[in-house]
Amino acid sequence: MEPHALPLEVPADLQQSRPRRVRLSGSGRALALVITLLVVGAPTAAVLMHRAAIHQREVARQLETEGAVTTATVTKLTHDSKESNGAVRYEFSVAGRTYNAREKVPMRQWRELRVGSALPVRYVVENPDENIPDGLTPRVLPLWLPYLLAGIMLAAGGGCFAALRADRRLLEDGRVATATVREHVVSRSQHGTHRSLKYDFPTLSGSRIAGKCGTSSRPPAIGSGILVLYDSDTPKRNKPYPLSLVRLEVL
């Protein structure tokens, strides 16, 4: 028979009658702000990106149908080994005014260029700031991209809100139990090292429920006890106490 941790003393604030009085922690308030920014920012970002996409299409049309060609001078060449294209800086003059620009060109063309080389450039006659090396196709945002981005932002905001709401409900109405730490798990990836611990605890009905959560570099010892809160209707919804996003109000 596997050993179980002895019941821990439950803090007085956690013993108050349910639903407990709960407030957001500092982390919870920060997450609430992020949720607000995502929800409010999604339509704003969609509108701005849509306008940018429309503008880019109009510039591309003007370059193709009304553009003039002149000769620019290469002023700088750069290349990031992680990219398949090279960057070229150039300048040219129209009506006595000098314009500077930077564009990426295929490596085949980039390798043939030198600082001081001549580079044919196509520009919009009424606005030479809109220009591109002749022969290249202007980059334009897909019209669906703004709405995809807005959808991702709203989905992220919804996910954050669901996490905040779940923690709040768990602290308001969750039952308290003593869980036994069973295992430490360390996983490594290109994003760093992630530590977690596995535990199990008895419910009021006598069944034992397994759980898992992230932990610090100094987790509780295997076999030791930790306090957890669990949903009495769905015990698999559980978390170690205290929770990071919500706190109990002091009576």
C-alpha cells in the first residue's frame, strides 16, 4: 500500500464558508489587463492592417501601371545568414530631391551588386517614397491576414479569461485536500527547462485523483504533502494552494 501524506493544517482564511470571498492577485490584475488589451486591440489591429493591405495594393497597382523608372546608387549591402534574400540600401534623385530606401532582393541579384553600383528603381511619380528595385514584385499583406490576427487575439483573450475564471471559481467553491507528491518531472527543450510535479489526493467520496502542476527548482520532496483545491463535481479540475491569479480576501 502506497504511503500518503498526513493531512495538513488548513489556513483559517481557507476555512471560511463557501463561496469564499476572492480578489485578483497582482498576477491576476496583470492578466486582466492583458485580456482587456487583447479584446479591445483585436478589432483595432484588424482595421489598421486592413487599411495597410488596401494601401499596399494601391501602391502596387500604381507602380505597375503608372510607375517611372530611374537609376539609383547602391549605398549599403547586408545579408543575414538565416535569410534567403539580401538587403540593399540605395538612393536616387527625383526633381532635385534625394530619396533613400531599403529592400530585400534575391541572392542571385544581391551577389552581383556592389556599393556604388547602379540599380534600376521603379517609383510612383506622385510619391517617390513609394519605390522598389525594378523587376521585383511589391509585397502586399493578404486581405485575410488582419481578420486571422484579430481572431487569434480574441481566442488568446478568451483563453486567458477562461483561466482566470477557472481559478476564481476554484478558490471560491473548491474543496480542500492534502495531496501527496509522487514524482518530479524535468523536461528540456529549445525554450529552456520546465519543471513539474505529479501528485494525488483523496476526495470526499474516498477516490484518489491524480494531478500535475509546474513547480520551482526546489519542489516539495517526494512523499510530502501539499494543499490542493478541487472541484467537487469534477475533481480532475484541481490546483495546489495558493493559486497565482486569485487570493482570498482577509476577513
